[in-house]
Amino acid sequence: MRIVVNLVKILVAVAALAAMLHLICWDSKRPVVRLVQVTGDSMEPTLRAGDRLLFIRWPWRVGSIVLADVDEDAPVVKRVGEFRQGWVYLCGDNKLASTTYWARPEQIECVLLCQAPLPVPSVAAAAPDPIE
């Protein structure tokens, strides 16, 4: 039981640190950490609408869940399906409800680290992160 309590304390501390980094990097063009709330059902059953996710700038690979700027109104959460001839194929886990994209590697903002146990800051929930 003591180990579980300590593990929960560590997870809460990590999430709090991530939230602070997110707020500090809010105006950054490429923040190190991003907190995002899922909308839509393109990533079901892996991710569901309302799930809060913690993304970090980290190298991606085929199979990674990433946050990408694909010229939509807001960045999208997709899985890297393949990498071919300098292009990244991004797809959802729900094939019936997902839009797919071919993107350049530089359009991938960050990689999913974990589901965030803390609420997404209200500014992020109200509007997508500014991407300039």
C-alpha cells in the first residue's frame, strides 16, 4: 500500500511539473510539453473524447501517437502509420471515423507521454494552442 501511495505522489508531482512547463511555454512556437484534451472519436478505442493527454517534444517512430500540425483549425492527435520517402503517414485507430494525412516530419509537434491526471488549463480547453 505504501508503494502505491508513493507512486501516486510521484505521478502527481510529474503531472504538476508538466502543467507548469506547459504554462511557461504557452507562447513558445514549439513548447517542450503540451497538455491536450481529446475531441472526436478518430482514435477510439485507444483514446476517447475528453481524455487529457500529456505530450512531450521527443523523437517519434512508427506506432507513436503524436500531435501534428496538418493545416487544420487545431493540431490533430494521430498515430504514425509509416514513414516513406520523407513523408509521415498519420492515421487514427478508428478507421471508420478517421481522416488520414501525409505530413512532413517537421509537422509533428510532440509525442504522447501519458494520460494527464490533472485537468487541462482552461485556456487550452477553450481554444487550441497557438501555433505560429
